[in-house]
Amino acid sequence: MSLFRRKAIADLQAEARAEHGLKRALGAVNLTMLGIGAIIGTGIFVLTGTVAAQNAGPAVVISFVLAGTASIFAALCYSEFAALVPIAGSAYTYGYATLGELFAWIIGWDLVLEYALSATTVAIGWSGYLVSFLNHVGIHIPASLSAAAGTSITMADGGTVTAIFNLPAVVIVVLVTALLVRGVQESARVNNVIVFIKVGVVLLFILFAWRAIDPANWQPFIPDNTGHRENFGVSGIVAGAGIVFFAYIGFDAVSTAAQEAKNPQRDMPIGIISSLVICTVLYIVVSAIATGVLPYSQLDVPDPIAKVADAAGLGWMTRLIEIGAIAGLSSVILVQLMGQARVFWSMSNDGLLPAAVNRIHPKFRTPWITQIVLGVLVAIPAGFLTVREAASLVSIGTLLAFVIVCAAVLVLRYREPKLARPFKTPLVWFTAPAGIFCCLYLMYFLPWRTWERLLIWLAIGFAVYFLYGYRNSKLARSGAPK
């Protein structure tokens, strides 16, 4: 039996048409909102400031352009697969159909890390904004219950408190998990409301804050490199692009909802591409305004957009921005937990994970066991880790997934050129290689410690695959050689 045995496209299409238990309730608007819900969050409310201050200066705008360009190439490849094979497993399933089981396992295991740590990171950020907002309205969560374990917190009176665990981060994960167990349609409705709130807040910020731009703050547009590759100069811009890639996991999450889409052949490409384009434009505009209103060196704070609003004389907007951030980060957690559960569900359906993972709730028609287990696995580190510890692997995992999908599109075009494709990646022999090159280039500029952690995670994944998945996969039991 080959490590590179593949699932036939015809079999996957038949599986997509068959009754699978998941509820088809999402249209093009819902899918676009899911993408925006996942993309607009930490990137716009936090990373615009930290990347400007530490990596790119005012040229953070270029960092977002580079990350967005690489994402567009990958999104076009994703769209072809999502329309051709509308299965919940996203890049995992696409790899299974083209590059074989081993590559499918690698990308599925990578997505486990990508979604889980991303949700953990965003939950920690959500906690910070919530604590800040509640403090401003006179409600105080004990400092010992609002940060990572062992964190030393300086109080207003100058004293220090050592945190025990991050209670708000745990609570938001539990609430979102309960909502996802309840149903995908209900989750999508909540997400739609949240998306309208946070996009409205971002548009208000753009409308009023641009008037306070001082062009002098954009000089120098590309600060001189400090001698470290990640700090400013052209290499800092590229490193910044690799970091902000954290924000672009969202459209991948759209593809995991393929089996819950009403008309996936039409709606999946619309949802993936439109959500990415909308969010990339908003990122570029907001980062340009932020670095124009304040010197980039002042933006390395947990709530840079709120600080920019204050500097622009929009004190009335500060609380509104905090509310938008709380709402925005909530929807990111929702979409990421939803996407992770669907990847688990697909891997179990293929026999690579135990059958219990594949169980659908008889009433809600959601993968409830997977969703609850995932919620617990995300809530525990959210209570005890810092943002930096949780976020270090997310960007490189996203980039690796994009590389494999772009490669898989080329492989399938070569092997089965006559397949009826509802959506075709335009100029595929340029677009897919460009996506591969851009993603690998950004990966190269990420710190070596990030690579080390990825390799350790993949080594654990190989152990799980060879001890369980290799012998128990459906293709292995059917005797399929390839």
C-alpha cells in the first residue's frame, strides 16, 4: 500500500452529493460573511500597530499588500478546488485527491495546529479588549484572573499581582463552542450580526480618522534596517508580511464549510474571493491611516486603533472601537473553531482519526463531539499562554497550507485536464507557481524558532499517522494502492 494513495475526484464528488448529515444552510452572503468574520480581527485591531512599530514602519501598508497578493493567488486555487470538490476538509481534502494520503495527513495535521493556536491567540486578545472595556465602565475583573499564568501585572497603585489564569479567554471559547454545537445556521446568523458591527466600526474609523493624518509621520516611509533582518528596511517589510499572514487564515475557513453550502459550485468561489478582497482593502487603508496619524514607534500597544482614535481627537470612538474589537475577535474565534471541527470531521470520515470524531448530533446535525473536544483543547492554553507564545506558529502553518493547495491545483490540471471545473483558476500556470513562490518567500523570512516548532509538531503528526492513520484509513482497508 502506497503512502501516496489518492482519493478519486469522482468519489469525492459523489461523497459531496450524498447525505452526510451536515445541514446545507449557507449561501454566498453567509460564506462571504464567514470569511470577513475570520479575517477582520486581530490583524486590523492589533497587528497593524505591532508590525508597524517592530518590522516595517509606515511601509506596513506594503506588508499588507504583499500578504494580500500571496493570498489572492492561493484564494484562486482554493476556489477551483472548493467548486470542484465541495467537501468539508478544505486543503486536507484537496491534497488527498492530488498529492496522496501522506501529504493529506501533513496538511490536515498542519491545519489542526493552525486553527487551534489561532483561536487560542484571538481568545487571549479578546480577553485584553474586554478587560479594558469593562475597566472603563467601572467593572473590574481581578488581575489574577485576566492574564496568562505567571504573568506579573502592575496595578494602578504600583503594586504587582501574579496572574493565575485568563478567565475571560476561557469563557469566550466555551460560549462559542456551545453556539457551534447548537447549529451552523444559528452560528452564521450570529456571525453576520457581528460582522456588520465590526465592519461598521472600521468604516467609521476610516471616515473620521483620515482627517488627522500628518504626512510627516510617513517619513521615512521605509525606515533603515537596524541590523536585524526582521527590523525595518526591505527585509523588515517582508518579515512583516509573513507576520500579518496570521490574519489571512479566514478564507481557508470558508472552504471548510463547503458541505454546508447550499450551492457550493457557485457560492464557494464568491465567498472565498470576495471576503479576501474586501478585507485586504480595509487592512491597507486602516494601516495607512494609523501610521499617518501617529508615528509608527508609538503603535506597539495592545489596542493601537483605539490609541489612534484618541490621537485623532475621536475620544468618543475609543469605546466604540473596543466594542468593535470585542465583537470582531468573537467572530474570528467562531469561524476558526468551526473550520477546525470540519477538518477533524473529514479526517475521521477517511479513517485517519477515530470514528467517534465523526459523530453527528441527531438534533443539531453538527459534529458535536469534535466541537466540544476542540473547545476544551483551545480553552486550556487560552487560559495559561501569552499571545506571543500562542501565535508563533500560526503564520507558518497558513503559508504551508497555501503552498500545498497551489501545488495540488497544478498536479490535478496535469493529471486530469478534462475534468469539468465549475470555476477555473485564471492563468493557472502563472497564478499557482506565483502563489507557491510568494508563500515560500514569506516563510523564509519567519524566525528560525518558528520553523523548529513546526518541525516538532510535524514529527508528532508523523508518529500519529504511522501508529494509527496508515493502517486504519479507508483507502488502506479497501486495498487501494494509489
